[in-house]
Amino acid sequence: MKGELANKMFYIHDGRIRLTDIDGRLQTKLLERGSVLGEIGIFAPDRKRTATAIAEEDTDVYSIDEDKIIQLYYQNPRLAFYLVKLITRRLIENLTR
């Protein structure tokens, strides 16, 4: 839920998740299989979720704890660069809506 502590990041293995109330605006975004979510909150200064995620159907989701993400971020430059690009893309998308 938006505003909750972000202590995990998620990967959608199967199904669809709708993000709602993005950045305080009544807008939505649909994420499908292969998408990552929860990354902005992990790296945000206040560590808060920026949207609410709602499963649109039966959905299989994998999670990874914040501590493990931070560890992998420092150990794997490719993952770190992917996350920086993902966060930047999402923030730009949110600004242009």
C-alpha cells in the first residue's frame, strides 16, 4: 500500500498487477509478467511505497528483501545500472503523466 515501509522488491512471474494512486495522483499503470516493482521505495530517502499494488488476476510474485537487494546492488554493477535506469524511467513516466 502507498505510504507503507518499503522493505521488499517484487518480480511478477505470472499475472498482472495494477499500480494505483501513483505519486498522489489518481492514475494507474498495469504491470505484467516479467515486471519489477517496489524498487523506488527501496531507494527512496523515506523508504515509503509510492503507489498501491493490486493483483488483477491470479498472480505469482517473487520477493527479495531490501538487505539482499542492497548487497546485490554493490556486488553486481549490471544489476545496479539496471535499477538506476528502471527508477529513472519510472520517475520520468510519473512526471509526464
